[in-house]
Amino acid sequence: MESDFLWVGEYAQRRAAEFFACLEGEETERARDCMKAVRNAALACGLPVISPLGKIALLHPGIVRFVLTDDPAELPVGDAGWASFAKALWAVNPDHESEAA
């Protein structure tokens, strides 16, 4: 995954919820799978904010492309890849825990 795109911007929780609400069918399932992978990785890494991190991950360009096109080319690979992604996403987006959902 491109590290240049780890910061997901302001109001990430709200924007991620709005994006998720627009999804249909298999897109929704792929989004849920990605959120689950990020939450599981965050939990395994001992990160303090698990659920919001899974949500904001939906704004990452590689995850957006996977959700919309089913092309996994830009997704993290294996548990170590998801763990690395979750830690980096958490570090670069410090405001995710204080944002009102």
C-alpha cells in the first residue's frame, strides 16, 4: 500500500460512514472484510482504537479500489501486512479517536 495515502483527512469517521452507506451487494461485503481485517490487525497489535480505525480504513485509496472493483492488488498481504497497515494508519491519523461518530 502506498504510504503517501495513509492520512485520510478530516471528518474521516463521517466520510467513511457516508461512503459505506452508498455501497451495494458485494461492495458492502468487501468493505466489511477490509474493516474486519484492520480491526483484527489493530487488536493483535494492541492499538487502543480498533473500531474507528476499521472504519476510516475505508477511505484509503487502495481499499476504495478493492471495494469498488474487487481488485486486491493494493491490499496488504497477510497478517503482517495488515498489522503494518493498521499501525501506520493509526499513527498518521491521530484525530480518529476524538472525532464524534
